[in-house]
Amino acid sequence: MKDATAGFKAWRAETLRAIEVSSIRSNGYAFQVEMNYRTVRAGIRIVETPIRFEERNEGSSKMTLGVQIESALMPWRLLLGHRRRPALPG
């Protein structure tokens, strides 16, 4: 995967059930990171199809400092939490 926080995702219902999407508590971009992490951990393949938003070639990011920090910390939280919890079914 090249962009863990890409803006468009399509999920299969069986994937959402397998990763227990209802138990995810993160928000914003970190939500996408956690979804991807759980998917890979469950052994489910992720296919990335690049898209390009022409209107986003210029301008400022809508990500606040808080969102950036949450997104940067999420992989560490997932890694540390993974060591404490059993593997997801799959």
C-alpha cells in the first residue's frame, strides 16, 4: 500500500465483519490506518487503485496538527496493542 490515508476506500462486507469494524475507536485519518492494519493482520489482501483529485493539486491541507499527531501515533498504538491481544480470527 502506498497511501494508508487515501481518501477513497471500498470495503467488502465480509472484510468489515472479519476485522470487527464496530470495535474500531480511532477517528479521522487514524481510522483509515487502523482499518488497513486490521485488514492486513487478518490476512486479507488490499488492492489500491490510484485516483487523482485535480482540484487538490494546489492549496493547503485540511489536516490539523492534532489529526497529524493522532495519525503518526496510531501505528505505534496498534503495534503495542497487538503485542497484548490475541490475533484476530481469519
